[in-house]
Amino acid sequence: MKNVLFGLLFSLTLTVCDAQLGVKYDPKIQSTKNLQYWRPKGNLFVGDCMPYSRGGTFYFYWLLDSAHHASLNGLGGHQWTLSTTEDLKTWKQEPVVLGIDEAWEKSICTGSIAYYKNNYYAFYATRLIDKNGHVNEQLSYAISKDGIHFDKQKPNPFYTSAPGYSKRDFRDPKVFVDEQTGEFHLFVSSWQENPVLNHAGGSLVHLVSKDLKTWETKDPVLTGQSSVPECPDYFFWKGWYYLVYGDNGDTYYVKSKKPYGPWEEPKYQSLNESWSNVLKTASFQNDRRISASWIPSRSDNKDNNGEIFGGNALFREIIQQADGTLDTKFPEEMIPESGPAMQLKIIPDLFSTVINPSSLSVSAPNGIGASHLENVPQNCRITMEIEPMGTNDEFGFYLRANEHASDGYKTSFSANNQTVWLGNTSIKAVIGLDKAIKIDLILHDDIIDLSINNNRCIVNRTPEHKGNFLWFFAKHGTVKFKSIKISPLLEQKP
């Protein structure tokens, strides 16, 4: 689980429901439509996501958060909840599948699922307070026949800590089973007690067992991280092994042709979007791969305040290049429905020319040029092609801006720096910004989501500005904005 214990809002008294000690959750009132950007009703939030897939069904396990990690004196009070789909369009909402059943269980933390010999195995960490008053994280597991109704196994927890590693930070087990040997493997997020470099003790502990009782500690599969490498994911796909992990809140991955490395750093980190937290993946039909993560809330709902735990669900489709590098794009089935394109007039303001009703050119070699549109809906889909004509300093647009763009969310592209900014967040090593690029933008309530060329994505939480101007700009160069299409999002019925 992402260890976000800052920005806590308040402590929550848990409500007893269905013989559980956890917060009340009613799946019957939750949406069964598109879950892109979704958060549950009832002042609840999506926490860490644990996608899984079997038999054509996509299982979206997620942590139910009620108070931005503040429940049970800041220990979380989280439980596992489940949403399932067979087409990424229509979903079924299940009740809590792994809940807080005992007073000592302060949080059912992040984990993972494996299927072996007709059983689903859910491995997770339980956060608790030991007899000395110290917070510990220990490993637990549960078994199910259908992936929905789980029975916790005894002893619970079954594993307290590995020698030489932190007891406070020992969580987020990623499980897989070697079908040939029957061995269960766990990668567990922790911190070495005596690292060679004091600032680089973050490790993934490797535990192995055949009987789920006796566990052998292998060499760690990842070491030397600046923080606990949280919420690992691990999978084999089209000839490559991938190890995904969190570092200081961001998601990174390494790849290898061998199961446990040596790992290779990819040429860019497409999974690393600062406002996409705890990204994990699962296979889907036709050898596709879908990731699930969550968009954090902002403290006090202010644009420039930091993140707090819990928010909205976010999905990406993962694409693999020939060298194993991963890209991301919007899953086609999960793009929100929109109405007909609007007929808005382009206003040429400064060093700009209207080419046709949906295209414009900005030419400003000596500074900055701009054009704008008015009456752009708050919730809409915007698509366009942007073609830089030679070199330039930067280009882009202001979203939800006012008359002179003194507010709004600047979205800029720099080919020289290979950087894309969306408001106050950015992604790096974005290749191809010196050529024509295709843009797909979703503005959904206080979320702005951007796809570039169907291979890089960036998202941001933007609660404050609500202007209806869309400004286009280019600086020290010439840029064409072509085939601009703005379509209002359709209101999604429950």
C-alpha cells in the first residue's frame, strides 16, 4: 500500500455492517457502467488497485477508503472490494470481499491474487499494533473458490517479518505460483535494516514456500531503492519479464529476459504519471494488458496542494514495443461517451491564422502567438493533431481558462526537453514531439486526462479553474493545430 499518511483529514468511527468492523459499503448503489474516473458513492474513495484476470473476466480488486487513510488513528481501516467485467464497459459490483473482522486488524492492506488447483489465493498485509504499541505489517492470506467469497487462513497473520528487514515496512505481497514445482513466490515491499548506503535500503524480499507454512527467504529481487518499493507487480508477457514497483509515490518498471533479472532500465518510464498512483496490471482478452491505478485527491481541494490518499479509478491499456519497452494509451472501451462535435469559432488573436473552421496556424518566431475558442464545456472530449513546423521553444494550450488566460491549466509540449506539462505535473522522455502528434483529451469533472500519440499518457487533478476558454499558443516557432474536435461528454446514467 502506498504509505501516504500525510494530509490526514479526520478520524472516522467505523460502522458495524454485516458483522464486519469495517466501514459500510453498499454495492447496490454503485455504478455498473464505465468505471474510468469512477469513485464509489457514499463519501468513499478508491485506494490501491489489484487487477487480476481469469477466464475472460477482469477482476478489479481495490482498497475501500473512507477517510483518506485517517481511519483507525491513521492506520487506514482499508478493506478489499471487487468490481468485475467481461468487456470493460459493463461492470458488476460485489460486496466487500476481504474485510476487517477482528479488532486487531487495523487495515487489510494491498496484495495480489493467484489461482492454483481450483482455488483463488489472496495474499495481503495486515497492519496491526503489537503488544509494545508499535505498528507492524504482517502477511496474511485467504482462499476462495470463486474469487469473491474468501476465507482467511490460520494462523493469521502467517508470517511476521524476514530476518534483516523492517517489521514496520513489510507489506504489499505480490504472489505467483510456479506450476511445475508447486512453489508459491512472494515479492514483499520492505526496507533493509542495515543497508550499505543508509539512504538506499528499499528492497523487495523474495519468499518461497510449497506448503504455505514454511517459507524460505531468497535473495531480494530488487535492492538499493531510496524508499520502500511499494505495491510491486510482476508478470511475463511476450518474451519479457517485468517488475513494477512504487518509489516515493511514482511507478517505475524494469524488464529482463530472465525471471529474476538482471534487470534492464527501459528507455523511458511510461507508467510514471505522478497523479496515477499504485499502478498494477492484468492480462485481458486477446493478449491485451490493462492497468488499474487511482487518481489521488488534493488536500483541501486546492490545485497546488499535495495529494491525500484515495480518489478515483484510472485505467490504461499497456502496449509493448519490440524491445520490451512499455507504452500506455486510453482503453478504447473506456473512453467516456460524447455527443456530436460542437461548431465553435476560432478567434485569431496574436500572430495566428485560421486555416479552416477546425484548424489554425500560430507563427511567432519573435515571441508568443495565440488563438482561442469560447464556450468550451467543462466536461468534454477534445481531439486534434498538432504539427510543429521546424524548431520551437514550446507549444500547447490552456484548458478551462478565462478571457486572457490568466488562469486555466497550461498544457505544454517541448520537443527540445522531451517534456509534456499538464498543469503542475509533467512526464519526461516523450519522444517525437518535433513531429506531428495526435492528441486525445478528456475533461471530466476535476480530472484532466491526456493521451499523446496513443503511447504516452498524463493525468492531473484540477479542482479550481472552470473557465470556458481554450487558448492555443506557440512560442519562438510555427505550429499548426489541425482537425480540432470538441464534443461534450454525455451524462452517464447509473
